[in-house]
Amino acid sequence: MNKGKEEFFADDQQLIHGLKQGSSETLDHLYRTYFPMVVKLIRDNSGTEEDAKDIFQDTVLVLYDRVRQPDFELTSKLKTYLYAVSRRLWLKQLNRNGRFNDDIADYEDALAIEEDLGIHEETDRQYYQMEEALMQLGEPCKSIITDFYIQNRSMQDICDKFGYTNADNAKNQKYKCLQRLKKLFFQISDDLAEG
Amino acid sequence: MDFTKWADAYLEGSLSEEDRLKFESYCAANPEQYNLLETHRMFLEQLRGYGKRKLLKNQLQEISAHLSAPAIDHLSSVDEPPVISLWTRFKVNALVAASVAVLAVLTTLWATGYYSSVKDTSTQYSALRRDMNNIRRNVKAQNMAIRNMNSSTNKNGVYNSSHYSASGFALSPTNYIVTNYHVIRDADSVYVQNISGDSYRAKVIYQDPIYDLAVLQITDPSFKVQTNVPYAFKQGIADVGEDVFTYGFPRDEAVYGRGYLSSKTGYSGDTTSYQVSIDVNPGNSGGPLLDSKGNVIGIISGKQTQAEGAAFAIKSNYLLKSLSNIPADSLGGKFSLNRKNILNGMAQRDQIKKLENYIYMVKVY
């Protein structure tokens, strides 16, 4: 059974692998294949294309967050999953606008998705903290950190870009920045917990 | 060099082999410091994860920004033809419109009395009074008017302008005539005409819508009243298979028709009438139905439109019952029902010769 399932999901597995790497080809493919479905869903339920864009973007991020969990396993077709997540997100938004009342039946088939949405929200929150911390960090620290940890640039490049006399100086500077960032991050985390 | 710096370098993998081993053994010896290392590792992971996700988000935003509205329309309309998308968009409107239309039609039908006439149109029973042809009458009147113009005389032509005509027959005394209620219903005035063409004015003195019976009285002083009629009225029920005949006015001339009694009940099981297999036409209503001995056994009242040879006649005993209900003060004098039958034993043509003077055409205006 497992083998058949793997074959069946071969395309989906490839897509998921691509998504993990953040490959733009995969993202393009996702949009081309699944976006129309979501547009239709949202248009049929009193939404616009702009809403659909937002929802689809969130849907891909939910999938991304889920895929990055170590225990991730694809239990349904990707299309089904994406449709369910989009639907759930859209219903939530309608609910927020007070235009729709959920009934119990909706929860029943959305329990698994609800969990994934939880993970997504948690990740969102953490990354929001990180963003805040980076904002408060200020230049040039922010740039140094982003360049080194996110863009994966070498110490030498950074040294040249910011005009440090040698790589060790740059390294020191980066280290100080990192320490500050860490402090800010946990501070915001505490603030959020208290607030 | 403080611990986090070491940790940082360790995690980056930029320590020399010797330092790395040293650091690892140091961490193993100090669990507290090890925790710090782990926190730092997780923090870095989070930082990297944040970076990746941000990149992904940017990519997504870029892609969706490039999706212009027409491209989306194209994408989303690939899988369905325009008719279907139109349908899905206007489904609700269409349904509402349809239900309004249905409601409007039903209301109109109800308001115009369609439902009250359904019963009339669905019944196969047809009362046999004769509807005079309006058009022909009008044309005749016009022709007469033209002729009068040419000859410039101002004679008033006598022409038949009755709305309905049917048959009737005399009781005793003979100035009482019985016919069907449906014949004289809504009548302005009623005239009766005998076989020789003499016309007399009559008034309705009794009507019984339940048995579809009516009694007229000839009020014309020129009418010669006789005490008795040649036929008798049967008190009981006639037998199925009995030979019967009728004499009435389906046209302006009296017409004889014969047949047999085919059932003891009438239209859809009506027990007050017989079913008779006899040729009758509009105008025969109100005519007598007699058996071969010359007893009146019924009054022709109608026929079934979609069945062959199914005419109906009201039973004579119901006629008797109905007549006995007539309040005495509505009658000028007393009338009795003849029990003496002088037609018995005669040949049919002689019976008719005797009978025909007591049969009338009832004209209703």
C-alpha cells in the first residue's frame, strides 16, 4: 500500500521537496496548478482576486511551515490539502469580518488542518518577533546579520562591503550584533508573554 | 574569549580540530554551558528559518504581483465554458425570478377563476339544452334589416332570438309543463311552443336545482287547458333492458328517438337518474322518456361527452317526489299526476300521435 501511495504522490513529493528548498520553479508551478482553484473558491464565496492572492500566499506558507516540521508526512493529495487550507483560511477571514457563522460540521473535517494552522500561527509569531528584533537592531548590524545568516555571504564580502580593515574586525562586529539581536529577541518574547 | 563566542564559532564550524574537541569536552563537563550552546543553536536556527521564510514570502509576493487580472481570469476560466460561469453567477437570481414567475402565474390563474372552472371543464357530463347560434341570428337580422330598407317597409320580422331552447312536457292540468332546471336557469322570460307552432308565455313556478327539475305554468289566456294527459307517470323503478323512446326538440321540429334502458344509475353513479342508450342531442333536455306502454319513466337531462350512447334521464319517482314539495300556495290551482294511461297497447306511431300535442319546445330568453 505504501509503495502505491508513494507512486501516486510522486509529483506532490517533488513539489514538496522543491518548496523546502524555496525553489522559484516550484512556487511558479504551485501557482499555475492550484491558484485558479482557490480563485474560484473565493470568488464563489463573495471574495475578490486580491483576497484570493492573500489567501493563497498564506496557504503556501502554511504548507511550508508544515513541511519543515520533522514529523511531516503527506496524508492526502496536495490539491486536496491546499483546497482545505484555503477554504479554512477564507472561512476564518469571513468570520473575522462577521459575515459568516461556522457550523460544527466544518470543524469536523478540518481538525487536522486546524493543527497545521496552529503550527503556522506559532511560526508566524516567532518570525514576527525576529522581524521586530531586527528592526530595533538598526544599521549596520541588521545588514551584517542578514547578509551573513540569511544571504549566506562570506565574512570577507561583508568586510569589504562595510569597510572593515580585516575579517577579524568584521567577525567581532558581527558577533556583537548577534548578541544584541539575541537579547532583543528574548526581550520582545518576554514582552509578548507579559502583554 | 567568552563562551558564546566559542559556541558561535563552533556552530559555524570555523574552529580548528583541536579547539573543537576541547570545546566539546568542556561542554560535556558543564551541562549549564551546554544548555547555553543549545539555546544559541536554536536561536540561530530560528534566525536562518526566518530568513528563508522571508525570502519565500518575497517570492510569493512577486509571483502574485505578476498575476494581472486578465491572467487570473484566463486561469480560472480554463475549466469551464462561459455559459456555466454565467449560470453559477446568476443562479440565485434565476431561481428567484423563476419562483416569482410561477407565483405570478398561479395567482393570475386563481384570480381569473381558472381553478373554479377546472371542475366544469373536466367533467364529461353535458347538459342538453340547445345554444342558439348567435352569429347566424345576427346575420339573419342584418339581412332582414337590409331587405326592409330596400322595400322601405317597416314590418317587424318575427325571428327566433332565444338564447337557449329545450324540451318540456305537460302535466295535468295541461297548463303545467315540466322541464329541466338547467334550461331555465338565469332566464329572463320563458316561452313554450307546441307542435303546431303556437307560442305561449310561461312563468317558472318551481325550480329544484338538486334534481335538475323545473315546473312552468302557461299564463297566456288564449291557451286551452285540458284536464288530462294521455300518459301516466311510473311510480317505481323501470327495469334495465326496457325499450324506451323520447320525443323532443333538438331542432325546431320534434324528433323521435328510441333506445333502451342500460343502467339504473346515472353519471358517475348518480342514483337519481338512469343511463339510457338513446340518441339525444342538445335540445332534448327536459323531454319525456317513456317505456313502450306509454308510461313516463324519466326526463332526459344530459349525456356523457366521451362515451358512446350514454344519455341520462332523471327518474320519474324523483320527479314525483320533487313535485310533492311544491308549496300549495305557489300554484294557481291544484294539479294531479295522471295515473291513467291511455297509450297502453297502442302501436308506437299512434302513441306518438296522441303524445305530440303535449310536448313543448321551451325557449329561454
